[in-house]
Amino acid sequence: MAMTLRLDYQEQEALKARAAAEGISMQDVARRAIRDYVARSEHRSKVSTATELILDVHAQAIERLGT
């Protein structure tokens, strides 16, 4: 799937510099950044869900510890 990514001058220069430093294309840097962002977001979501479950399951114990 093709898409157009519009960057301002500073973003483009930062992307270009990172690509040059890593010896890869600007497209590859952008794709890595997107994959990393998605992975971090999914991880945060899983941690949040697990936290809510633990708080629900252990609410009484947590309340007793806090008092």
C-alpha cells in the first residue's frame, strides 16, 4: 500500500540525517519508526488492560494495604 508522508523541513532533515547515520533509506527509517510506535502502543495497551484486571481482582487487598 502506498502513501504520501508530508514532513516539514526539520522533520525531513532529521529523517535524512538518521538515514545517513544508519546507512539506510529514509523510507526504511520511517517504516522502522512506525513499527516501533505501533509496538510500544500495543504494549502500553496490554499493560493497561493487565493493570485494570489486577486492580479489579485484588481490589480488597489493595484497599486494606492502603489503609
